[in-house]
Amino acid sequence: MTNKIVSDVMSYNPISVTEEMPLKEAIKILAEQRISGLPVVNEKGKLVGIVSETDLMWQESGATPPPYIMLLDSVIFLENPARYEKEIHKALGETVGEVMTKNPLTTTPEQLLSAAAKLMHERNIHRLPVLDENGKVIGILTRGDIIRSMATE
């Protein structure tokens, strides 16, 4: 990984989806392509989010409501229900835009692979969309890409 850059190992032209796409379609793409995440782009091809298996797990697991106690017919929440709003929304989402992670971390083709790998490790993320100077998605860098590049050294 000495002085390799992101463009040496990234996957080019990744499949991307739009915010409006029904979740079922995105799930089908992930399953059929055997990939774990998809960049989400707007009509100009600019990155607006990322949808991953982690985002979709909420669909299956459902969300847990905040713990509460009943006292004289009043509901007293033991935790702030607003904290759960995002989780509940993810559990009920119908489109990619409703469950995607907005403003994902990204990288550029010229970034040193070691720096991108460090970022992924520190933030515990599995993929980085690779953007050109106009913010368009031109590739994706995954942990698998990095490991494969280490194997060929």
C-alpha cells in the first residue's frame, strides 16, 4: 500500500441509485450484484447519500420504541422519544431516500490509499464513494478493494 492511490484499486462506475427508487428495487440490486452498499445520486449524478446493508437492517428488525412507564394513565418516557425518531423512520422507509445515510464520507481518485484506509478504519465504514472535482460519483472504494490490493503487493 506504499504509495498507491485510490484510483489504483477502486471499482470504477459503480451502480448507483436515486432517492426516489423504491427500497425493494435497491435491495434486489444489492442481492443480485452481491454488493453491500450503493451510492445515491441526484438527477445531475451528484452524490446525496449512500444506502448500505446496515441501513436496510432496520427494515427487517423493526425499531424499538423508547422505554416508558405508565403512571396514573400518563405515559412517562424514560428516554427522549426524539432519539428514536430516526430509527422508527428507518424501519418504516419505503424509498432509498428515507433510509440512506446522508452526507457520507467520500474520497478522491488522487488520495493516498493509506489515508483512505485510515479514514475507513477510524470511522468504521465499509465503503467510500470516489468523487471527481464536480462531486460526481466515478468509483467506490471498499474494504475488499484495499485487502485485494495488499494481497497483490
